[in-house]
Amino acid sequence: MIPPKALYDYLIVGSGLFGSVFAHEAYKAGKRCLVIEKRAHIGGNIYCEEINGINVHKYGAHIFHTDNDKTWEYVNQLVKFNRYTNSPIANYKGKLYNLPFNMNTFYQLWGVRTPQEAMDKINEQRNEFAHIIKPKNLEEQALKLCGKDIYERLIKGYTEKQWGRAATELPTFIINRIPFRLTFDNNYFNDPYQGIPIGGYNKLISALLEGIEVKTNTDFLKHRTEFSSIAKKILYTGCIDEYFDHRFGNLEYRSLRFEHICIDDTANYQGNAVVNYCEREIPYTRIIEHKHFEFGTQPFTVITREYPDSFETGKEPYYPINDNKNNLLFKSYQELANQQTQTLFGGRLAQYTYADMDDTITAALELWRNLGEK
């Protein structure tokens, strides 16, 4: 039901990438928009905190990449991007390995120098587990796909930390395939377009929300009746189960915890933006050195240790646990959402999915187009 005296055409709940793109398109079409944000800042998880001239990715590393020409053009008309290329490194017991799995990795593992030598070694390791016909868990799946060395050094510990469970207790769908690149190429993504907004992601969000009324430190669910009365339509980008007061139960997530450290007497801590720590004994999964995202030359640096964490009320939900139980639960909430006449649902939390930034932008644009507004 549309409020009789609505002040706004759209109330957008959440100023992350999905909400900001939708608000941008609605505002361009002449719609009256209000964006409200529960946090003290806009931008959701791509927010950057500026520390002494270094843009710190406060909620984990975000590297924009896409194979979609139109999406790349869309963001570049708003901000300029640099040429950053994601080439993470894995640290296992003090030894360093290039990622993704490519000829550099295989040389570091086995000393092989040619693609044929690499494939022979991979197949030799796979054949040790040829008896596994139908893998029952992630460990069996990974051993069948890549063999013992890659699994034990570069997959097992990292994955167990990430999900907080032994690999023998994790479902196989987490690793459906393991791509091997038989070239000396450390570029993590295959997409033709990649980079970081010059000056950080805040510039992208600010450009999207330019001219639009925004209120931070504002919790929609605590004032639902009041906010529902001021807009014709609502776009909700928060947790879908929370919107419906957990009617069917709680959707499960994994969370993250970040430890940000400014190192005043070091200009270059690790020589790379992202270094993964793969053994289980080290509690964090990676260290991020933020200045390398923008080729910083400051005489100091800022690093972040990223720790996997269990999810509970008060923590940020990062990774949905898309097993059968949770997917069925989400489907029940989705059916409720489809019955709403005033409220639209979009974004990773409302859709209970992990989405790359380019896919998030595409989904927001598609939602706007499907509304058929002029």
C-alpha cells in the first residue's frame, strides 16, 4: 500500500554498492530519493578509511574486475580507475607461492619448468586418489582434483580457517573445480578489466550518491513504521531474515574480524597487497597492505590482519552458508518477499548470496530497468 502523503518516491535502505547504484538511477530519472544507512558512513563493505593518505579497505580487500564492457564504462564515467592487477601470494610455513595456481606455483612446488612437466606431476598426484569415485566431503573432492601437495599446502588450512570446520566436515560444493593455468601468469582474474578507483572506493560511492539525500546512523528496522510511511517504494538491502523478524529461523553466515595496524617505521611491509597464510596454526587468513592497491610511496604503511569469525547478532554477515538447509530457508523468505507490494529486495544480504562488485552493479541496474520507471 502506497502512503497517501509520501515525501519520497524511493527509500533506499543501505548505502552499499547495490543501494547506491539503484539510488543513482532513480535520481537520474527525477525520482525523489532518501538513502538511509545504519553505519556511521556510506559505502557498505567497500568503504575506505583514510589513514595518513592511505585508503584502508576497512572491511577487507576489494578489487574491481569485470568482463562486461558496459559495466566497466558505467563505473569509469563516475571515477577513474588505476591499473592495479590482483596477484596474491600464499605463505605456507615460510615458503611463498604464487596464486592462482600457475606455472610459477608449480615451479615453486616441484621445480617443473614446462607445461607438460606440470601436467604430468598434477596427474601423478591426482592418480593417488583415483579410488575416490564420489567424494563425500571437501577434502576428498580437493584431493581428487589436485592431489596431495596443492591441497595440503595451499587449500586445506586456509579453507578450514575460513569456514571454521575441518575439511572432512565441509561439503564438496565449496570446491567444484580447481583451475590450473599452464602459463607463467600471476594475474588472479581472467577478466579484461581490473583496477581500483583512484582515491579509493569512497569516490565511487560519493559519485553515485551525488545530489541525493543521505542519513547515516539510521536503523530502518528500529523505525520501520515511520520510514514506511514516507516513501512510495522501499528498496531493502539488509538481511532478508532480519526484515521478516526471523520468522522461519536465522540464515547462517561466516563473519570476519579485522586488525588494522599502522607501521610508522616501515615503508613496505610485504611487497604485495595481499598475502594469504595457509597453515591452520596461524589464526588469520591473510595480511593486506593497503598502499599497494594504489601504488603508494608513503614512508610508512598500514596492514590489516583478516581473521575468519563465527557469525552472531552484532557481527557483520560476510559469507552465506549456502548449504541445502540454508537455501531452503532462504527460499521461504524469498516467497514472503515476493508478496510485498511496497518493498523491493536487492543486494547480497537480501539475496543471501556472495556477489562480485560488477555482478552487484548489473543486478541493481537490472532491477531498476525491470521497474519500467521513466
